[in-house]
Amino acid sequence: MRTSILAGPGDTWGIPGPQFVWLYLGLAAVAVAGVLLWRRGYTAGPSLRSARNLTATQAALINGDRRLAVYSSLAALRAAGAVESDKRGYLKQSGPLPTSASELDRVIHAVTKNGISTLGVVTHGRVREVLDRAEAELGNEGWILDAAARRAVRSGALVVFAVLAIGVARLVAGISNGKPVGNLIGELAVVAIAGFALLSVPRVSRNGRRLLEQMRREASYLSPKQSPSWTTYGPQAAALSVGLFGVGAFFLADPAFAQSAALQRNIAQTGGGYSGSDSGGSSSSCSSSSSSCSSGSSCSSGSSCSSGSSCGGGGGCGG
């Protein structure tokens, strides 16, 4: 028996349940796809064609965080014989600065004059000032997304939540009208998941990650897999090794110092980078879970009205 799509006298909002389910599915798919396309422009980052290579500090900030940036600087100072760790695990000066020392190297070398823990270095005011400027520069250039940019990207999820609100209103009206709403509930669940997934915003722009991968390929000889000698390549290469490939490079090149100075192993994956998102999840999870909704496949699986077997006549489980 063919189901009529004409509105009946008892249809909620004057729209038959089966028809609303398909209309709502299309609206949700368009909303999610539109937000994803809009986000793509915001999170792309600058063009790689005119990009310059990152410094070791910048690479560490993209690959990991401020702690990894400090570790990369310590790698340069350690390779130059400028710092050492005492029996307490405190860092202290053991020699002059290398001639190629960066601003962060100079500041860290200065704050270790009287002995200081690694955590103390990371949280020291002068070190934080240098890292503040480095992060601001990366944000201005578009390699990372600063707080304002992440808020702007996150606001796109409001479109999806607006669609969710329409569905919830229909759900309430359908229940009040005594209509079956099973398929509509399934659609609302998928839209809600997509909306919350879109609240997850990557910390690093897409081209920022690509630039990091490009630099890793160019400096593959500094990978821990190659067991590079920091004495041979020099202090700045040591800093770049840690910045690009993670703290594991430090533990391989100088395990005694790394353990004595209490360097944490889980700052970044050696050779695999660091996936950061200000909601605590992976940035890729947002796009993957959301894109599955935009394609319609995962949404329609829970919302199809074609069979009508579980809804009975007329209502279509769409309120």
C-alpha cells in the first residue's frame, strides 16, 4: 500500500512523518557539509609554497607543546656542553653558550645559573615570555590556531545545534500529537553527535602539520631511527631532532641526562608528531565523524522510513 505524502488533518506541523524524516535528513546533511567546508578554509593555514622552515622552537611547539620546546632547547645546550644535571636532578650551567644559541637557549641557560628543576624551567616567567612570543608568531602566520581562531571555528557547530533544536521541537510536538517518533530520535542522536564532534578544533592548522612532515622528510637523518650523533651534527641539529621527532630522540641520544633531568617521555610521539585539540580529542575525529553524517549513510541507516514495518501506518516514526 502506497503511503501518501499529502498532509493529513492530524499531521504534526502539517507535514507527514515520513516526509519530515527525509526533509530533516537533508537539512542535517547540508548543515554538516556546509560547516565542514567552512571549517576547511579556517583551518588550512598558509600556503606551503612560500613557507620557510621552522626553527627548532617553532617545530617543537607545533609537534608537541611548550614542554617539548624547552626540551629541544635543552638538547642544544646539552650537545654544546652548556648544561648538566646534578644528583638532585636540577639543571645547572656547565659551560658557555654555543655561538648559534637561540633566544630560548639564552634564556634557559641564564635561569639554570643557580640550579633549577626542569619543571621550574618550563614555568619560569622569562621562559614563558619567550614562548608566548613564539606561539603568537605561529598564530599570526597561521601555522597554529590561537584561542580566537579556535572560538571562531567552534562557532560553526551552532548551525548544527540549530538544526538539532528544530528536530527536538518536532519530537516534542510529535509526542504531544500521539505520533511515532522512533526514526526521528535516531536522526537526532546522529545530529547531536555531529554537533559535539564539531566543537573539537585542531590546535595546528592543516598546512602546519604538512610543513612539519615536510621538514621531517628533509631532516630524516636526525630521526632517532638513524641514531644521529649530536656531537657530529651540532647543538642546533640536536634541538631540531627533538623538536621534529619528539622527546624520544633525547632519550636515545642522551638517556642518562634525560632520566636524571626527569624529562617526560609522553610529550610527543617519536616520528609521529603530536595530535592536539583544545577539547582533548584528536582533530581528525571531528572531521571523520562529521563527514560520515554529511554523506548521509550513517544518518539514513537509523532514519529510513521506506520499510515502515516498525512504525505502523501513517506516522512514519517522524512525529
